[in-house]
Amino acid sequence: MNDNSERKLSAWRPIDTNTFLFGVPHYPEHIEESWWQQDAERMVACGFNTVRMGEFAWHLFEPCEGVYDFSLFDRAIDVLANAGIKTILCTPTATPPRWLTAKYPEVLRVDKNGRQMSHGSRQHADTIHPLFREFSRRITRAMAEHYRDNPNVIGWQTDNELNTSMSESYSDAARAEFQSFCERKYRSIESLNAAWGGDFWATAYRGFDQVVLPLPNAPVHCSPGHVQDYHRFLAHTTMQFQRDQVEILRQTNADWFVFHNMGKLENVDFRNGFASDLDFVGYDVYPFLHEEKARIGGHAYMQASQLDLCRGYAGNFIVPEQQSGFGSQVDFSTLTPEPGEMRRMAFSSIAHGADGLMFFRWRPAHFGAEIYWMGIIDHDNIPRRRFEEAKQVGAEIHQVAEHTLGTTVRIDIGIASAEFDNDIAHKSYPIGFPSPHDDAILLHRACFQRGIAAGFVHPEDALERLKVFYVPHWLMWKDEWSERLEQFARAGGTVIIGARTGSRNTDNHVIRVPAPGETLTALTGVQVEEFGPLAAPDQEALMGRAPTPHGEFTTTARPTEASQRRYRFEFKGQELTAGHCYEILDPSSDVDVLARWSNRFLEGRAAITRRQVGAGQVLYVGTYLTDELAERLTDWVMANGKVEPLIPDLPQGIDVTLREKDGQKLLFVMNTECFEQRLDSVAAGVDLLTDNRVDGSLTLEGYGCAIIDMS
Ligand code: GAL
């Protein structure tokens, strides 16, 4: 077994490999066998060394219960192997076959309305169900044993985007498993009642067999403690479901690598075994999917921010699926990546930490629920521009991989993330405030636009590598994190703590001392005297704004006088309008006030403070970020936190990062716009993509990329 437990999760963890995995997810079961040889030859022309297969083919691997047939994939693996292409297989548990769901319908998920999921799409089975877990172990064992000695199978993906279509279940089996989970956690029902607040609305239990699932809106809301534990349970069972498979794969062949391809990240806690069980994580990149849904930024920024977020969990990753053409399902369709954009997106992925990349997908399907999800080859089997672009990327990747593998992405401004408990604590009772991520992204985007190396980092990670660490409103705070932040500040770092941080305990109760709690008060030198919600800058009313996963705000209130009140504060000579939340801060005598509230009843009270700590400083921001505040805070940090952009005076639409190791420095510069852009003040070096020397200025064509070796 590859024991990965010693490789601590870190945003700066490279993948332990000498090979850049480059290829495509491929579905030989979707196409005539007579086309396979030509496919393999064309893949070789693209420089592919790997394909990923099998994630939806359980019905072929096990056509009837206990009867296995691997012949189709054996042949497909051979054809590819003869061309020099290795295979990553997937456990096929996202799509259990019909014999299974027909004979054992109890394994189907049940949604919050009591509706049992049906056969016919995917992710319909309940990964919590003990019987489904047993079937998952059986098919994993059968596949692992069959491929144990096949040298062309090099690694495995567990399942496919776990929890992406649906991550919750309210089945009877889920309730029984939840009761056992609670009993293991609390041991006595009195402890559970205390943790969930059983004396509120008579929700106390007399025994664990009475414990219910926190059904949303039945008829109103459950206690935040109850909801928190339900999500911890979902994350725990997801980890267990995957762990079953990982253990079998590792015991069968210790040379295989194992990863998972992350999608929506619902109810997955990476720091609780899920990521450390794997060799590395994978992240599927579909930036166009989110573009039109994105509150801020276009698809280029979406890609950068999602990959930075992914890196915060477990370091460098592979991209097992990256959008190549337009994508669609029955109810939506994305825009089309333009010529050159597939390549630009590939280098952006590498720039943000990818050590392997696969374009989704080799060919589009002619049938099924995704007939218009385009691939490298078109439906008519004619290789066109995406094929030519894949060839170019392939040649270039093989040229630069030896330089990029082993390097990690520089982060000067770290933003606290990768904390499942805090994400759930927020969702369990948001008070209409933005989530930690929604807040964080404003600072991250301000940095992205200025070419500042920003990323997401957990407080237990190597903070000493940062210059600034921002904590975006983490309700649940551990005292040991305060010590780490203090050390970081003493050594010269800048810490910024957002409003409401530390105001709940791990049971999701509001704390009994002034926020931000004892250790953060000692660190920041402030206590919060009062807080309250405000409308977001672009909203008229407080009510009706933030839907929660456990029910929507149903009020259709008209803007009231109260909801239209705007509170302002003065920060560095500028008056800004606060959004989402105000706090009145009570600073101790060793604290400077950087911003004061400037109107209505808050006038004159502290809004942002700064305390000198050793060679560094700790700021407390008594409000949530808005675009404007994120900009001003970034200005302040650049002037006072020793932060410089990777390229000064960056034009809009340039994605820039630095991958580094020891003395080696690779500056990735991608033009995410379709028109030529010129950059001045670029560091000197050699562009690895062209071998041209860069000294001062750089002109990039539309979607052009450069990787400047500055060593
Ligand atoms: C991914 C999924 C693939 C495919 C793709 C395009 O999220 O893993 O199986 O569905 O989206 O929709």
C-alpha cells in the first residue's frame, strides 16, 4: 500500500511523479470496435500517454449479479497499450446496473421530499447504505483482481465526482446509520441533547433510536447543532465509501496510484481522511459551466479561483477532465472555447498547480444524456481544430513538464479555506451573510486582477511561506490556530481577521464570552460589542436574499426603511459603504484604529483595527468584504504588508502565477482575452514555449501563453 498518511496535506505539496499524465477520458463502449485502432493512432499524434476509462460501465463489467466480463475493456486497454498509451481505470460506482437497483431498490437515495431516486441517470444509489457499500467493495475487488497484473493499468480513480448530483440522503438506512454515528460520537444521549440544544423546542431525545434526520422545512428549521452533525455524518460516510475502495485497490497492487476527480465538493471533508487516503486529488475543470452563473468574473477567473481552491485542500492535483468544446445537458448549454482557448485553459491549469491533464472527452457520445458534450474529435469522426490544438498542447506539455513537475505555486496572500466545519456552520445558520468562500473570493479576485500571488491555505498549513493571511469570517475557531497566527505575525506576517470569526463553538452554539473569543481577542486586541446584518451593497432589502440549503427565506418583503439604511466608514481618507454586516469594536489600548464608522448611530466607533505583534501585525475587520473594501484592503496590504505583484501594472485579463522550487522560478503568463496584449515590466528569462529571451516586455497574442524560466 502506498502509505500516504505521512505526506501532510498542504497547498504546497507537489505530486510525487516524474510523468505528466496527459490524455483524455475515453469511452470505448460508446463506439464501434473497428474505430479503436484509428483512435489510438490519433491519440498518439496528440502526445497522449494516458486515458481514463470505465467509470460508467458497471453493467458491462458485471452484467448479472456475481457474473463478471472484462473482455471489452481488456481489448480496449490492449489496443491503447500497443500504441504506448496507459490506462487509468475507475471504480464504476456512480452508475450501478439495473439488476442491482431492481433487486435491491432500498439502496436508492431518498431526497428531502421523501422521493426515492430512480434508475435511468446516475448517482442514484446511496453511498451511505451498507448494502450498496458491500456491492461497491465487490465490484472494486473483482476489477482490482482482474487487472492486478496488467502493466498497462497504472492507477485508479474512485467513483466519479462523488456527491455532485446529490450528496444528501433521507432514507431509512441513512437514518439508522446516522443514529449509530451519533451514538459513537456522543456515547450518552444527554451529551447529544446538550450539543444540539434539546431544551429548545422540545427537541430532546430519550435514546439514540429516536434520533431523526434534520429534514429541512418539516415544517421549519432544525437546530444548527443537529444540522452540523448531519453534514459531518455525510462527509464521514463519503470518506468511508471511498476508503473501502482505496483499501482494496492498495492491498491488491501497491504500485497503483489512486485519486478522485472532484466536482462540486458537496459534503466532502478533505481534511478528514478523504484526501489523505489518496495519492493526490483531481479536479474537473469546466469553467464555462459556471461563467454565466458566476456572480463575479468570467470563466478565466472561475477557472483560476476553483483551481486555487482545490490546491488549498491537498496541493498540486491533476485535471482528469478539462472542457475542450462546448458542453451541454438537456437543460443547459455552455459557450464554446474559441480557437486557442483550449490551450490557454490547459496552461492556466498547469499554472495553478496541475501536474497532469486530460481533455474531456476524446469523442462526443452519439447517444445518451450528453450527446452534445463535445470532445477532441467531432461526431463525424473528422479531426478538426480541437484535434490540432490538442497536438500543439501535447508537444508543448512534453517540452515543459520536466521543468514544472516538482514545483509548487507561490502564495503571498493566503486566504483561509479547506475547512468543512466552517462551511457547514455558515450554511446551517447564515443570517443572510455571504459564505466564507463568497467573502474570500472578493479578496482573491482583487489579487488575481493585480497579478498578486494569492491562494487558499488552511491555518494548519505552512503559514511561514506567506506574507499575509486573511481569515474570512470563520465562525468556528480553534485556539491552537490563534497560536499559529501569533507566531506568523511575530515573524513579520500580516494577519487579517474578518467579522464574526470565532463566534460559535464546535457544537455550533454561540459562545458565552465576547467575540471573537478569548484567544482571538488576545491576538487582535478587540472585543465585539455589537453586530448586526446589513443589506449587500447592491441589494435593497435584507429579507429574501440568501437561500439556505435548509430552506429558502420565503418572505417577499418590500424594501423597508430599516433595510435601506446604509452605514459608512472612513478608511484611509475614503468613505466606503458597508455591506452585509456591521460590528462595533471595543479596542484595547495597544490597538490602532484604521477605520471608523462615519454615520448614524455607529459614528466614531472602530470598524477596522490594527495591532502590532512582534515584527508583524494583526488587523480585525468589523464588517464583511465588498468589492470596494477588497480593493482598498489590497491597496493597504500592498503598501504595508510587503506584498508585490508578480508583474506590475497588469492589463485586464492576464492570468499570472509563479511555480517555484528551490532556486527555480517559472512565471506563467496567460492572456485570457481574444486580442493581443502587451505587458511591460516582466522579469527577465527565457520563454520555455518559444525559447525566446524575455527582458522587460512581452507581447501575447489573443489567448497566448508564456512560461518564463527566471532561474
Ligand atoms: C463531469 C462528469 C462527466 C461528464 C462531464 C460533462 O462533471 O464527471 O462524467 O458528465 O461533467 O457533463
